[in-house]
Amino acid sequence: MRFTSIITVALSFAGLVKALPIESRGVSSLNGVTYTARNSDGSCQSASEIVSSVKLMKSSGVSKIRTYAQECESLPNILSAIKQVGGMTVLPGVWIDGTSNDDAEIARLQKVLNSADNINSITGILVGNEVVFNNIMSSGQLVGKINQVKKIAKGIQVGTAEVDSTYTSDLMAASDFAGVNIHPFFASATIKDAFSNLNQRYNTFKKSASGKQVYITETGWPSSGAASGAAQPSLANTEAFVTSLSASSLPYYYFEWEDSNWKGAGVESHFGLLNGQGKAKFAI
């Protein structure tokens, strides 16, 4: 799975929530968000638009950003914005699909790492997103890509993002940290059980991570689109899920900052905190 206007977020975290509340208690803060530097029509955002997006995240209480690819010159512009606002980090992605594009993606990342003066704002590098889950390549092939990126990573930790069911032992061994995508929506959980589903799966996965840092690199709930079994998309359900996340101490990146209308009419285009016009869907 793969956002630019004002939302208001207060910076505070409560303890880990045991279950999703039926009644909204209000969003307190967001740990992190996934961000694709594209406009609603799929065109790349300009450098100034990317900087503006990051500044809006900062003013909204978001401190961590996850990306998927080296497209649109997003990483150097995100790093530039972070240098201006301070107090934020980025977990950049390298889009791997087993084609000749892989080497070009890695080369673009290397160029940024060689030129940016604040790479300490990079918390890690994600090589690929659900490529094993989607049968794009084997875990062994992905391990090879991870090792390739490690050679140019300048000491930054390198890992990948997979779903909890497709993390093989060789993939875990090769990763400096584990990025896991957990979507209660696609597990057909009811909104009442959604947070419990996420929390249980995170804790189960963490036990298999050999003590490594685990990030929930995607979790979210769509505001529109087709149902996934008992999981119903709606604005109220999105707000309820975000509310529970914001009151937890889980290390998550919410999927996603803004609706990706360029993906088409499917449910994946409706996961944003903001709609495709950059307006907040609900008060955060």
C-alpha cells in the first residue's frame, strides 16, 4: 500500500489501550504517518509543497514520517523541511520490484545520503514494501536487496516492511529492525475489536523479532469503500480507530496522511486523515 493541509493535534500520549472504545474520546496525538509526495491526481508535489506538508504535520503534532520510494525527490525535501522545523524523523523507503528500477532507486537514495547534512534525522531505511506478501520476490531475493542497501547506508539501520504472516526467519535475521504492516481492517475485524487485533498481533510478532526494534509501518482504517467482511469503512470508524491509536504507546505509522485518489476507486484510496483536497476528515 502506498497526502497536504491543516489538522490540529495536541502532543500527549496516554498508556497502552486495551480495547477500542465505542465512543470517541478525541484524538490526543499521532506517533507517525505514512506519506506519499503526490497530489490527488498522482503528479509529484513540488519541493515547496513537500516542505509545506511536513510543516503541517509538525504543527499537527506528527513527529515521524514514513515514505515508500525515492520518487518525487521526496527524501531530500523532507530532510530540508525537518531541518527547518526540528524535532522530526523520517523512515524512508526504497521501492523494490525486482526490475531494473531497483538499482536506480538505490542510487537515488545513495545520492541523498552522500549530500544531506542531517541524515541523523533518518531512523532507518525500508527496502521494499510487502514484496514477499505480494509474491514479487522471494525472501531470499529481498535479503539480497537489503544487503545491497546496507553497503551504502552510512551506518543507518536497514530493514523492510512485510505483513506479520510473511516475515521469514532469514528475512528477520538480515534486518537490523523489523517493519510490520498490520491492518485489522483487512483481517475483517469489527471496529470494536480493531485495536485489540492490532495490539495482539503486534505483541505476538514482537516475540519473534529476536529483541530487535519493531515498528508498525502501516495501520489504518478507510473512511469509504467496500467492506472487508465485518470490517466496515466509515468516517466514524476511521475516527474511532485513530482515537485508540493516539492514546496508545505503540510505535506505529498511520496509513496514511492524505487520500490517494490517484489509486482509483478502490478502498485503498480512502485511508487518509485528509481527503484528496487536503482537508481534514475530522477534528484531530
